[in-house]
Amino acid sequence: MTSELGPIEVVGLKDALAQLNKIDKKLRRQITTDFKAIVDPVLVEARRNIPYDAPLSGMERSWTGKSGAELMKWDAKKVNKNLKAFTSGKKIRDAPGGFRQNLATFGIRWGGPQATLFDMARKGNLSQSLQAKYGPPSRVIWRAYEAQKDLVDKEVRDLVNRVMKMTGNNGRI
């Protein structure tokens, strides 16, 4: 999760969740359920901002990339299905410069090429058309978070503090 000052970072949260998973898998799953309930208002707000019909006329057509994967063809059911809250496992990726970095512990993901293009397109004719009709990027996720920010931030902080307390970790945010 990010705020105006950048990501909220809690040292040891991934380890605390891993410890909790070893001790009590049901309790660990409950943390994920609790997080999803906390961010549900963001998901509801985001779904309100997702157009049911193709945002632009060209998005009604099927476009494929070099790999043959379908990049466009707006399908509201498919696009809405890819909007999810998540708690991650031990995902690590290579960052620029050969560094390894952990990905988010808690987050909201809106996946798929249609979602990415609609929400974040910044350059080119597609972006200009989307900006004229829907405003600047992020057109869905960030706006939905901003609308629910105060409530969500407080409840996520409480959840993180609860996890840290359950595992005996003194880290607080």
C-alpha cells in the first residue's frame, strides 16, 4: 500500500506472517480474510469506476500482441474478475542493478492487459483519448484507494500491529 509519502514499510511483517502460518494456518488465513474485508470498500469503489462497455471504440475489437495473446477486446466480466486484494507469500524478484527485493505483503491487484492499458496508459493516442474521457492515470485503482484512504490506512495499521503482537514481534507502524 502506498501513501503520499511512499510505501508503508513494516520490517519483519513477511516473517511474522510466515511464523504465524507455521503455528496456526487457520489464523494466517484469517489475516488474509480480514485484510480483504478491510479493503473491500476500495474494491467496490474501483468496480464503480470500471466501464461496463468498452471505454473506447477500438477496445471493442480483438487485438493480439506478438505472442498471440489477446491484448484488448474489452470484456467487463473478465476485467472485473481480475480485481483482487491479496496477501503475498515469499515472492522475490530481481530488481534493477542485480538487487533482490520483496514484493508487497498486502495489496490490491487489477491484472490483465485490458486493465493495465485502461488504468495506466500514459503515452500515445490511446492515452490521449483515455485522458480526454476518463482523466489521467490511475483511472481506477488509485482513485478508489484515495476515496477510502483514511479508513483503510487505519484498519491496515491495526491489522499489522495485531499480527506483530501475535508473533511477539515488537515492530509497529
